[in-house]
Amino acid sequence: MSIEENVQIVKDFFAAIGRGDKQGLLALCAEDIEWIIPGEDWPLAGTHHGHAGLADLLQTQSETMETSLTEPRESVAQGDRVLVVGFARGRIIATNRTFEDDWVFAITVRNGKLTNIREYVDTQALARASEMDALPRP
């Protein structure tokens, strides 16, 4: 696949996320996809394998946070790799606290399917929004 085709597949992936289209998202991912979210003590952190792992990740995400905006802002592509720099805004359900998150996704596309995602998020912003005993910020 060409670099342009890989970039379009990644754009379609983020469009499916924005629509909340779980089936559309799964259709863009290889059966053996690996999605890595570095970190500890965060419900979404870890390595998620295959469509079942991705479905579990999406379920956990929907139970723990509401995202009001996911905005890919810039893409850089080379070969089968597409790096996407973006921004998200949302709310942690358990605390009702909002967050703003600058993120980077490093995505590998092979044969028209996403095979690997490594997601880098603003863990400090998400941790602050998740703090149960924190005093409200002005």
C-alpha cells in the first residue's frame, strides 16, 4: 500500500473513533492487532491484543471516560508507519472532572489494516482528572 493509502486508513480509523463506530473501527484493524498504552495504575494502560482485546479496551474506555473531542491535528508518514499528533477533551466518569489531553499515536498499517498502535497520552492530565480525593481546582 502507498503512504497516502496508509494515511487515509488512519484517517478513517480516527473518523470511526469520532463517530463512536466500534464495528467500523474493528474493520480497520488486523485480527492480531496490538494496541499498547504505556503506564500503570490507569484502567486503559497495558498491551491489548486482537479484536477481543480491542473490544475490551473500548468497553473499559466507555465505562471510565467520556470524550467530547478527539482531534487528529497532524500526520507524519513513512513506509508503513503513520504518526498522528492530536488533542482530546473529555471527562472522567468516576470523578466528573474534565481533562485536556495532547496525544501521539504511532500506528503501523500493513495490507490495509492497522496492525500496531502505540498511544502516548498526557498521563498527568488524566491522573489529575481521575483523583478521587483531590480538592476541586478553581
